[in-house]
Amino acid sequence: MIKKQSAVGIFVLIGLVCVGYLTIKLGKMEVFGSSSYTVEAQFSSVSGLRNGANVEISGVQVGRVSAIDLDPETFLAKISMKINNNIVLSDDTMASIKTSGLIGDKFVELTPGGSDELLADGSVISDTEPPVDLIALISKYVFGSI
């Protein structure tokens, strides 16, 4: 009788460990140390961008958007990005918000510069470009403003 109860207990414990592991992996959380550093950028608009969106250089994912906030002083959108430690960015890197495909998800595209000065953890990317407002462009075209 005790052997069956022990076996059931061990099975339940293994199941809980597996569920916890999958939760951490699918949620893209980091538990043991950090393999990334944080940089920030301010945009006039981050319409459609979400937490967890990809950060890419030349189409290759190099990080994720970790937070999107509003700066109460400038009323600009401020995003924080976790960049992989093996990626080194210069201080003249440009950040743009792009769309995957015609109506796909938004992501941040980084265009590295040529400066010798590097961005450190907590640095701010000053050169930014907001997303293209497709609806505004279509309405300008339809109503003959272009």
C-alpha cells in the first residue's frame, strides 16, 4: 500500500517539475543568471509593438523587448530591450520599428553604426525611427494628398 502511494507521489512531483520547466521556457523567463544586457530607446510612437517582440539586426534575432512605458516628462514611448551578451552595439546604433510582412507583428530593427564607443548596460539609443502609419499613408493616397 505504501509503495503505491510513494509511486503516485513521485509521479506527481515529476509532473510538477515538468510543468514548471515548460512555464519558464515558454514564458521566455530567465531564472539562472542573465545572458543579456539592457538598452533603452525613446520613440514618438510604438503603435502595435508588444512586450516580448523581437529585436533584430539584419533579420537575425538578437534580443527581445522587455518593457514599454511612457516617459512622464517628454510623453515619448520608452522601450527597454534585452540584447544578447554576444552582440556589441556602438553608441550610434539606430533603432526602428518595423512590421513583419504587410500586416504582421511589429519588431525593433537595430542598424549598427561605425562608432568605436560601445553601448553599456542601461544605455540609451538616441537615434530612433517610429513605425510607418500604413492607414495614414493609404488615406493620403486615396484623398489625393500624395
